Amino acid sequence: MKMLKKFAAIGIGVSMLVSVAACGTTRSGTQEQSEAKTLDPSKTLVGISMPEQQLERWNKDGQNLKQLLEAQGYQVNLQYADGKTDLQTSQIQNMANQGAKIVIIASLDGQATGAAAELCKENGATVIAYDRMIMNTDAVDYYTSFDNEKIGEMQGKYIVDSLKLEQGATGPFNVELMSGSPDDNNAKYYFEGAWKYLGPYFKSGVLQSQSGKVPESVDRWQSIGIQSWDRQKAQSEMENRINSYYNTGVRLDAVLSPNDSIALGTVNAIEGAGLSYYPIITGQDAENANVQAIVQGKQSMSVFKDYKKLADAAVEIVNAVAQGQQAKTSTTQNNDTKDVPSQLVVPEVVDKANVKTLLVDSGYISAHDAGLE
Ligand code: BGC
């Protein structure tokens, strides 16, 4: 850590020298200095480390980023880690050893990726955390993501609105809660956001959970986590809860599902258990299969996170870095070591009412993929 700080200090010193030189002295001096501080894209390797390929979103994120960067002339090394933290670490280490100047990382486990990010920094790379923060290290230069707490708020609010709680409905309503993977830092924000809306109603007794799987406090969100956001694990969990508590005429009103893979697992569990109705089910990512489930009335909503906007934000950072500039960011996010300059994209709620205008008419997906024709 100390070494890294020293490295950063040397970096600042160098860039100060560069700007002083750029301001004047000899012509050749200026040229040399500006060559030193800018990167020629065709000689610049950008590493992209994505967590896995099971989810549609990471495939779209990875391919789109690669295409955008290659179109601008960069060399790109895109790797998927197959859901394996050790593999991701070694893939990132390889990028560092290959001399990548910029490394974009969507971590499987934000705590575990720190060491590999530090190696990148030691080798002179700029590190961009993508979608998920890299925790507890000063080796992360930028963070680009969606407003993750807002995503959870959208899910919680959707349940509150659908059950008309703010209009005074007293229930009590049965809600089953799940959170995302315990090793994914984002999952904490999703639950925190949702709990802002749901927590007060659980406290007042308007909302309740027959399974009793309600965290004692918001920071115990991992107690209801679905490891690796795995659809099958979510399905088994919900099958157990339905068979134990909701198969005797007790109505399950809503399920807080933090993303689309867990939402699909929930839909499968409901169908498998033979319930004659679908409760309110939330999601996130607007994956094709889930958009179809929304159109069919099986899933209530998803949170649309436009991968193109996220990639654009990352590419802007890459270009600024290559031009030797500080990238423009709108905020900072703390990673338990530093405030990381961050660019956050705004997510949007998608449900049956706006699926056509938001996703199809905008050209994001085809009417066929949305299940509309
Ligand atoms: C991402 C979600 C995704 C989930 C599972 C989260 O960190 O932000 O978009 O659904 O991981 O991959």
C-alpha cells in the first residue's frame, strides 16, 4: 500500500513536470513531453475483465466495450472469468504483465480483486472499476456504474406502490425477501435501497414474511443472499419457502428479487409449486427472457440498465486517460480506502406498461426478443 502511495506521488510529480513543460520552453521539449503523456491507441492495450458469461448482460457489456474501444483504435484483451474468483485474478494479472495501460474490471468479488488491481497499478496501468466497486485498495482510479442504491429503491417502491401501501392499504401482506450474492458489494446497495421503502412497513406489521427470512437489520443483508446470483439456487430457495408456507391457501403477495436471474428462479418455483397466480416479482437488467416474462405477466418489473450508456461512460474515461487528462466524473464513491472518482448512469423501471416504448421503440431490443410478436 505504501509503495503504491509513493508511486502515486511520483505520478503526480511527473504530471506536474509535464504540465510545466507543456506550458512553454523549447518546441521540441513540448513535443517530447506531450508524447510522453499521451497514449497512442494503436499501441495501447486495454484489458477488460468480465465476471462470467451466464448472464446476458455481461456478454453485452464485454462485447460492446471491446467493439467501441477497437473502433477507436485500441488493442483490447477481453476475458470472462467463468464465475471463478481465482481465474479472474490470474486473468487480470496477465493483463498487467502484458503491459495493459488501462484495465477495466467488473469484479466477481470486489474484496478479492484488490490485489490484482494493485499489480496493474504497479505496472503503470489506470484501473477502472466497472459496475462493481473494487474494495479496500487505493489502486482503483475510477468507478463507472449505475446508481445502485436507486436500483434497490425502484424495486422496493414498486412493491409499495403495487400494494397501494401509501394509499393506506393495511394488509397484512406477505412478502418474501432475497438479496444478491453475499460477495458482491452491489448487492448491499440494492438491499439498502429496497429496505428504505419496505423496512418501515415490516416494522409496522403491514408487511410480513411467513418464512421469517427478514434480516435483523439492513447490514445483515447477506443472511438472505443468493450465492452467485444463481437462478437455480434462487429457485430451490423459493420452492422451499412456497412449499412450507404458501401452499395452503396463504397468499404470497410479493417477492423482492434483486435481479433477473433470481426473478426467473422465482417464476420457475411458482410454476413448479403449482400456485395459480404470480405474486409481484421484481428484477433488474431487463434480460430478454425477463422482458418476455414481463410481457406474459409472470414478472412484474425489471430495472433497465442500458449497457451502452455504461460502456460510453467507461470509454470516455479511457479516452481522457489516453490523452493524459483527468477524466470528468460526476461524483465519488467510497471503497473503504478512498473516495473514487465516479460516473454513475441513471437506471429506469420497466414494466408491462412501458416495455414497448422504453425497450422496443428505442431500438434496445426487437419486438420479437421482447416477446411482443
Ligand atoms: C450487477 C447486476 C447483475 C448481478 C449479477 C450485479 O453486480 O449490477 O446487473 O444482475 O450483479 O450478475
